[in-house]
Amino acid sequence: MRVRTFELVNEKGQVFSLMDINEGCIFKEPSGFGYSYESTFERIGNTFIETLRRLNQSSISGNLEFKNYDNYRKYIDFIEASSQIKWKCIIPYTSGQKTYFKDVSFQSIDKTDIFTEEDKLIVPVSFNGLNLWYEENTIVYDMQHQAGEMRWDFKWDPIFRDYNARKLDFINNGHVEAPIIVEIKGPIKNPSLELTVEGKLYQTLHFNIELEEFEKLLYSSKENEFYLQKENTDGTKESVFNLNVLDFDENPIIGFPKNKSCTLQIKSETDITNATVTVLVFYKAI
């Protein structure tokens, strides 16, 4: 039977393996991959009515096995050099493997100097979960010519030459509403996001902004990481979450409801030549 694969990933994309004893370590005796609720009840006669049901914060713990002190030091250096850490888990389902992430905060490690018979160092470790497990589903729309790419100039019917709209059909099979991350590259004028649920218009966001070539509009509706930014040609980013760009009367948070047929469209007054949409599907347990 194939087993789960564990890694730590930081905000720079650097990876520390929890499955490679030579380059990193081995994560053993894992716990905290389930979930639980905190509930309070009110008694009415001989019946108890649930008055509060709240998801508890998760905590991942286990033992790390290092072959030497050098790799233990590499682990500590990785933790201290990272301002954001994701726990990455790859699960081999019978239908194929899937990759999940959980944002975590390092809590503790206990250097016990306990060694196995093979002279490997065993240390307990613990992380606090900051959100649910999630998988990233990314769709890239790219109509720009790439180096080495072969293209042919066909005479399409006008409906196929209309590039001022891009559409994503999606069903959120997760356990909560699914936020999105959108990146739209210029040149583009006044783009918008339009969400349709079960065939009915659900929400629209209009962005009053014009981007030059190599500039980007960045939008995220992820909890605690909501942003609306413009990325300049030199790579610097600036917040554009103001009345000049987005009307505050509009609900700025777009998310895919659970178990419903949804369509997200990116529209603009000019052609959309390059855009990326990532849907984050969250699960209470994996």
C-alpha cells in the first residue's frame, strides 16, 4: 500500500522533506489529521439543544527522525528562515494522487537526544493549524505567443475571435465555500469578475483600472489573505483596494458555494490575453 507523502513548504517555495532521511528527515507517528467541534448545549426538560457548534483549531504532531545532528540543524534553520509555512500532504487515492496544503504555525520541537538502535535522532514536533486543508485548482488562459511555440493564423468565425471574456466552470466539492485567487496580465482595460451559480448571476466585481503590458491585477478572496493589488513592471506591488478601483457597495469577497454548478467569467473592454484563476477547495479532513 502506498503511503502519504509529507513536506514543509515556505513562502519562498523552498521545501523541507519529511520523507527523505538523507536530505531531511522522516515524519513518524503522525496525529492531528482529523477534526473536532466544540459544542455547548442547553437543557430543556430531558432534551439537550445544541446552542453552539464551533470547529476546533487543529494541531499536527508526531516524531521527526534524523540521521544526524546536521539534518536536525537544517530543519531548525528552515523553520527560522520562514515567515510562512505550509504543510504539504500527497495522498494516493485509488483514482490517483492528490496534493493538499494546510497553513501552519510552528509550535514546538523537543530535542530529547533519544536515539534508535540505528543511531537515528528522534524528536517530537508540533504545529498549530491556521486553516483547513485545501487543494489548489489552477486554470491558465494564455493567448500570447511563446518562444518556440507553433501557431497558425486561421480565419475563425467572429465568435471564436472574441477574447474579451474567459470562462471557468467549476463544482466545489469541498466542505466550505471555496475562495479564489486571480491574476490578470495587461494590457487590459476595466476587467470584471462575474460569478454565476446554477445558471443565475450571483455576483459581479468591476475593476476600474487600466493596465499596461507586463503589469498585473492581483485578487485574492482567501480568508486572512484578502488583497487587491497592482503589480508594476518592476515587480513591486501596491494595494488598489479603494473607491477609484472597486466600489465598496459591491461585496468584494467572491467564493464558490458548496456542491453547486458555478461559472466564473473574466471580462474586460479589451482582449484578455493572459489570466490565471486558482480555486482553493477546503476540506476539514483528508
